[in-house]
Amino acid sequence: MGKRQKSFKPGQGFTKKDWDDVESPELTAEEIAKAKPFAKAFPELAASIRRGRGPNKAPTKKLVSIRLSGQVLEAYKAKGPGWQTPMNAALREAVAARAEMRRRRPARASS
């Protein structure tokens, strides 16, 4: 089950009055026993949700396995969900900086 919001928090798409107007009594054991899985109660809706976005037409990223130092990984994970995006950006910047250094390096004279 998802997290249950126990108190009103603004900016969630509903007003304090909406929050106060909702009555959500605890389910009884009998009601829980009668409950159906979402996919059985709403098969068409469940199927449409399962479909998702579909495959990328032109995938731009590759799935890889890489070993990183614990310190680096902790620093990025501490940024919260989506931590991979800033890591990708930092790696792109490093690649671009390295390419720029190589481009500026004078050509070696051949013997």
C-alpha cells in the first residue's frame, strides 16, 4: 500500500475544505475479505495503466553496470529521486571538457 496522508498538506491538488469533507472510516475485516484486486475489479483500466508509455522510438541511453566509489554514490543518492540524471549530466560535462582539452592540445610533430 502507498503512504497514507494523515494531515492536510497544501499544494496537493485539493483544498483544506475538500480534505475536511472526506470521510474515510477504517475498513472492517468483512469488507477487507470481500475486496478484489484492482486488476479484477477494473480490468480495462488496469490494462491501460499497464501499457505505460511504450518503447522509445530511438533510445538515447544505454543500460550499464558500473562500479562507483561509495562516497560518489552516496553523494548523488542523497539528492533524492532522479539522482541518476545529475550524475549523467556531470559525466557529459567531463566528456565535453576532456574533448575540449584534446582539441586545444598542439599537434605533435611526427618523426
